[in-house]
Amino acid sequence: MRPRDFETFFSGTYPRVLAQVIVLCGSREDAEDVTQEAFVEAYRAWDRIAGYELPEAWVYRVAVQRLWKTHRRRRTGQDRLPDVPVPVRAGPEQTAEAREVLRLLAALPPRQRTTMVLFCLHGWSQKEIARTLRMTRGGVAANVSKARQTLREALDMAADGTTGRDPFMAGPEPAGPGRIEVSRIGLGDDPVVTALRSTEAWLRAAVLADPAALDRARAAVARRLEERG
């Protein structure tokens, strides 16, 4: 890998991006494939994106786009949970909840799962999701609301206390470039958002618990770059 700063960037962000993509698709194999491809593109564009405020967000967006092209025709996710080791410091209850959330996410239709993860977990605006996935904004809002309701009921969570309309159905304009502040629409303490955050943190720790994963990914990215000249 060419520039030293890219190597530092790769080592520091790959486990986190991989965990985020696993939450998005439910498959470690698929997540590794699109995440490695996204880092290949990042390497090729490093002279440009190195100056971005959040180059990691650029990598994640590329991974989302690649994943969506292959997953949008699937009715549901994977039949089995992603193959990751249990984090050493994770308690039995945390592990059980994370695995249950992953199982429920895998059972959702791809549109519901993808829109909910992007909106609830990563704070993408409805407009940004609609543009990236080529959906209408209303379709994004409806899919997020359905997915959130499914998880809340399946996990036996209490309602979030909002009255009248679902806050996910018509979010405000982004607070920043393509991002919203969930606290502005009363979602900072939403139990579904909390469950998604906890699951992603558990997955990130699980990826880090595999000491050879980063070396395998580094070798895979280098191999792909070499194959393409």
C-alpha cells in the first residue's frame, strides 16, 4: 500500500467499517467483500479524499452503494448469523441481545433493514438515503417506520412515548451535510436506536477479537490492487 497515511487510515478504520457493513447486510462474507472493494477505491482516490473531513464516511458510502446493488433484489437477509468470535469482555446478556438483533435484522426485507440502519444508526437524512438507494423520500420513511416497529415489537420494547405521528415518518432537514441530529426529533433515547448502537459496538469488538482479520483484509486489498494494475 502506497502512502503511509493510507495504511494508518486503513488499520484504524477497517474494523469499524466492516462492523457497520455487517449490521447492514447480516453476512460477514458479503461485508468483507464490499468493504475491501471500498478500500480499494479509497486507495486509488487517496490523493483526493485524504483531505476530506471524514474519509471514513466516503468509504462507508461506497460500501453501501456496492452492497445495495447486490442485495436489493433479496427478500430477506442471510439464514445464519455472521461468523464472528464473541468479544472477550462481552457479557452473556449483551451477546444474546446482539445476536437476537442481528437475527431480526436478517429477517427484514432489504429495503427496511437498509433504510433503518442508515437513518437510525448512522444519521443519514431521508433525502440522502432516497438519493443513494434510488427510492422516494416517502418510501424511505415508510420502510424505516415498519422496520423500527418490527424490532420494537420483537424485542418487547415499550413505545417511545411520542404522540400522534411517528417521528420517523417526516424527519427535519439535515443538521449538517447529509446528517441529522436524532435528538432533534426525540430519538436520542429510542430503544431501537440504542439496540442498534449496542449491536454495532458488540460486532466491532468481535471483529477486533480476531487478530488475523486485519492482516487478511490488508492482504486481500493489496491483491485486488495488484490484479487491477
